[in-house]
Amino acid sequence: MNVLGVHHVAIGVKDVPEAIEFYGLLGLVPLPRPDFGFPGAWLQAGSQQVHLLETATVPPGAENHYAFQVHDLDEIVAHLSAHGVKARISGRVPGAGKQAFIKDPSGNVVELNQPDQ
């Protein structure tokens, strides 16, 4: 028995359309989603997915986060900044590469990671 990889992560958001717009800035693409009887969306993120679930629950702290691998961290941070998204840049972390942290409109922490070559 093996785990083949991460298929998706599910993220609680306060406003699904607002979250779709935000994650669209990162290049995520909406997918068809069955009607589960509550608001949500499925987004394609490379070979994985992000599932958005509408909730009134306050998001967890920064210790609970997920990371998108990016090709050019500086380019994506500049793109997000042009759209009013602030990033906290951590610089180069040995063994992990360059990192930055952003928050989605619901306050979820998202890491952007450019691994060392």
C-alpha cells in the first residue's frame, strides 16, 4: 500500500466567489463541482486541486498552511502586489528555497515556495 501523492486540500473560506477570484490570481482554474448542498468550488492547481468550502469558522493560525510551488517567486509576488495582495518574504531557507507567505481573503495562510535548483 502506498500513498501516491496529495490529490487536494480543502480550505474553508468566507466568500466563495471572492476566493475564486483571489486564487485565479495564482493561476488556479475552476473545475466542475457536484452540488453538495452547500457553497464551494473546486480549483485545479497543477496536478493537484484546491477545494473551497464556504464557512463562517475563523481560519486557523499560520501553523496550519499549505504551499504552492512556483517557478519565479519574485515574479509572482510582484504580480500579487499589483493586485493589492501583500506578501511576507522569508528569503532563502536552506533546504527549502525561497519562500513568501500571503493570506487569502478569508485569512488562510498560503506559502509560495521556489525550491533551490
